[in-house]
Amino acid sequence: MSEALHESTTRSSRQLPRSVWILSIVSFLADVSSEMVYPLLPLFLVSVMGSSKMQLGAMEGGAALIVALMSAFAGIRSAGREQEAGVSCGFAGDTDCRSSVSL
């Protein structure tokens, strides 16, 4: 019984399209990279760059606003198009916003 379940699970995962595997890997790596840098960024800005807590809060709020606006824009833009193009646009917007946080 368990062998049949294992075979059907293995067989079905191999049948996933190549684009699904690539999208999954890109998503995983983007999440890992942001999770590694994001906790250290406030410490760097305050201790090394000399930012005040008020400036740090303004930067964090501005970054959250940009991410929200870009996500909304990507969602609206992809509503009338093919789903695959919307996913690409959403990932591109997310990547652009995450990189702007470090500036």
C-alpha cells in the first residue's frame, strides 16, 4: 500500500511543468535572501549609517507602502492578462521593491 502511494506521489511530482519548478526555486531563493538581510538592515542603518529611530521608521513605512502599491498595481495589471504574465510582473515588482529597501 505505501509503495503504491510513494510511486504515485513521485510520478505526479515529475509531471509538473518546468515553469512550475523554476518559479518555485526562484520564489524560495528570493524569500531566503530577504529573510537573511532584512533583520540586519535596521541595525546597520542605525549603528553604521547613523540614522535616527525616526528616520528608520520613515524608511520602513515607505518601503512597506511601495511594496503594497506595487503588489496592487501588479494584481490589477495581471487581472486582464494571462496568469503567467501576471506572475512574472508580480515577481519583478517584488524584487524591485526589495532591492530599493537597501538603497
